[in-house]
Amino acid sequence: MADLARGTDTQITIPTTSRWDIIRKDLVKNRYIYIMLLPVITYYIVFHYVPLYGAQIAFKNFTPSKGIWGSPWVGFKYFEEFFNSYYFERLLRNTVLISLYDLIFGFPAPIILALLLNEIKSNIFKRTVQTVTYLPHFISLVVICGMIIDFLARDGLVNNILNRFGIESIPFMIKPEWFRTIYVASNIWQGIGWGSIIYLAALSNIDPQLYEAATIDGAGRFRQVLHVTLPGILPTVVIMLILRLGQMLNVGSEKILLLYNTSTYETADVISTFVYRKGILEASYSYSTAIGLFNSVINFALLVIANFISRKATETSLW
């Protein structure tokens, strides 16, 4: 009081907290969450970031005896060799077409299933449908491909049904024109139920009052889906579409390797299977790495472009 009476100013010092102190306190407070996150971070570092070091062999004439550093640089030799090869056009065409068919027919399938399940009033029937559609996702891919081969064999279930209607047996698995249909249809069957989970979760977050307001305005079930349900899940659909476009050229090599044969190379051989044959079977490490790097760069470019377009058009994006 005496200082105030004399007109002197009294300064109050407020302790400041550094950014590192905030981080340290957060780590201590949420330590168990970070411990749970540690295996996931370790997985991505070991299997996704450390292998990036080896991508440089795409620009080298790599031999295991010399190692990565000892192998001589060759620049873009293997990229040019791939672009000028007989297989380039076929691989790119097959990869793009299979991905495009899977995007056109496979991407909307879980959305349609989620919308249909959302309209079902009977919980017992709804859970039964969900269980039946989820089951194929948990079946081993080897078993799935074995089932496909058995069902589509000359004396398989499908041809037996066709024979009942007077149609001759069709050798599906050695007909190139049937491969893409088989691949995409089996993908839909295997993943439609599991893929619908995220859309069902998005549907559960829609405010029920919006449906009540639409009903008062005289909107039927179809108009409610059109003007309430679809706009409600649109951000989720856009995000999933961006992620899907970012994997446009990543056609699963495991399933194709289990299904294709020399008779169906014309329509079944894709970039990932060609990389497997060149890198693993023929030990052309630099050549296969160059092809894989080209594939990854195109996927990354598609992801960035799709995200940019989405941000401008819908204001929804990954970043």
C-alpha cells in the first residue's frame, strides 16, 4: 500500500510454461495411451519408412555382393527399360482397368448396403444380415481363392447350375475375358460387409431430428435418404474415396497370384504381379524396384490431386 501511495509500479511475474514442459506433462498424463500407440508406430517405422532407404537401388545396378552403397549408379536406366518394354502397356492397362472396375462397382457397394441396413426396422434381421456379410472378410484369402476356383471349375457349382438350364460349361478360370469380372465380384462379396461398418457408424451420428423435420415437411423415405442421409455421410464418403484413389494402382498381388495363370496373363497381369515375378523369381532387384517406385509415385500423385479437388469442391479433405 505504501508503494501504491508513492505512485510506484509493482510488477507481477507470471511463470511461463515452455512447449517441452507441456509435452512432458502430456506424456506423463497419457502415458498408457502412448504405450498402446508404440507398437503401431514401431510397425510403420520398421516396415514402411526403413525400407525407403532401399528405394535407391532403382537408380543403381544393384548386386547383393556389393551392397547398396557399392553398386554403381545407372540413373533412370531401369525406368526407361520398363517404359519401352513390351509389357508396359499391358500392365498399365490391366492395373488401371481392374482398379477402375473395382472403384465403380466395389466402392459404392458398402455404401448401398449400409443405407439398406439403416432402413431395416427388425434388429434380428439386421444383425443376421450383418453377420452373414461380415463373415467372408475373416476367411483366409487362400481359402477364398480355393473356393472361387472350385465353384468356377468345369464341374463346379456354377457350371452345374448352368447345365441345369441347358447352358454348356464355361472354363471361367482360363478365359481371359472373365478374369476381371471374377476378381471384382469376389472383392465385393468379400469386403462389402466389412466396408459398410464405417458408413453405419457415420449414419448413427446423423441427428434424428432431421428425419423428424423431413417427415413433417412431407418427405418420404427416398427423399429422406436423398436429402438427409446422403448429405450426412458425405464427408465420410469423400474421405474414403480420396484414400481409395490414393491406392488406384495398388491392385492386390496376392489374390491375382492365386487366381491367374498363363492363359489369363493378357487381362490379369498387373504391375504388382510383374514386380513379384521380376524381383522374387528372376532376382532383378533394381528393375523391380524401379517399377514399384513408379507405381508409388503415381499413387501419391493421385492422392494429392484427389485431395486438392475434394478440398476445393466439398471443403472436405485429408489435410
